[in-house]
Amino acid sequence: MRFVRDNGLALFFLFIFLCSAIAESVVGRDVFNQEQLMHGDEAISYGRYLVSSHFGEAMLENWQSEWLQMFLFGLATVWLVQRGSAESKQPGEEGLQSDEKQRIGGRAPEDAPRWAKVRGWRTAVYENSFLIVMLVIFLGSWLAQSATAWTEFNDDQVQHGGSAVSWLTYLGEADFWETTMQNWQSEFLALGLMTVLTIYLRQRGSPESKPVGAPHSETGSSV
């Protein structure tokens, strides 16, 4: 029970992710099979659908935009501020901050992670590890999305009497960029709104909010 309590947030989102992913696969298979039958092809099994490009594209086109969102937000909040936002540092604190503020090197406490105490490349990697991992996952999921979408595009081309195209050619197609941009724009809008709304709105008990009585001009880093 202590493990569940200490990891409740991660377990909750893992659970609802699995539920929604399973639900998406079930309804996605139904949609796919309806299209198959309309074109005179055979329906496929659930197991076959799980490894299909149709399912892969539907999942990955959303994943890549989420990882891009987190990468850009992590990077932007290093150098940019928004006065009054719970998601921002104080104006004047832009940048990487001092070793003392970040508690690295000689300023690190005894129980600090080892790579925060040492100097050189290990500290450089560790102090940027969040952005590095987010960027790697984004690029990997974006490339995987492009591969699954390319397969889907070529299947559709062939079914309608067209010619298949190479992967590099597909990267220049409007079909790829339309699905990419429709995900990116929604993520950027959500980040912008969250940044601004936390100036004026509150959620009692949430670390994503300032205290209920905090003035609108107070940023998150001051509480």
C-alpha cells in the first residue's frame, strides 16, 4: 500500500493510458475493418491490427507531439518567463542559474545524485538529461510515425490506382505534414493557455497551481 501511495500519480496515469490505448485499438480495428469490407477486402484479427501501420500511425502521431511539447516547454522555461504564471520562474531569473541555486558541484548536498556532484561531461549530461531524453523520444516517435504513415499512404495510393512513393518523397507530401501540424498546433495552444490561465485560476492542493490566495502577479517560483 505504501508503494501505491508513493507512486499514485504515475500509477493512475499508467492505468488510464492502458485503458484508453486498449479502447483505441478496439474501435480502431472496427473502423479499419469497415474500410476493408467497403473495398472488398477481408477483415483482420485484433492481433493483426495491433501490428498494423493503421494502428501504429494513429498512436504515434499523437505521441510525437506530446514529447515535442514537453521538450519545448522544458527548454523555453529555462530562458523565458511569464510574470504571474505558476509555470514560470521569477522575472530576472532567466537562464541556467548559479551552481549554488542548482545545488551542483561543490554546492551539492551529501544525498545529491552522484552525477550532480562531479564535474565534466557527466554533470553536463545530467543537468540536461530531461531535454535529452525528451528529444530522443520525440525524434524516435516522429520517425516511427512517418514510417507507419508512409505505409498507409502507399496502401491508399495503390488501392486508388496510384503509384507508391519512397519514404523521402513522402516526407515532402502534404499528407504527412497535415497530420503532423494538426497535432503540433493543439499542443502549442494547450501550453500557451496553461501558462496564462495559471496566472488567474487556482486549483487548491495542486503543485501546478499557486496558493489560492496568491496575487496574480506572483509567479510559481516564489511559493
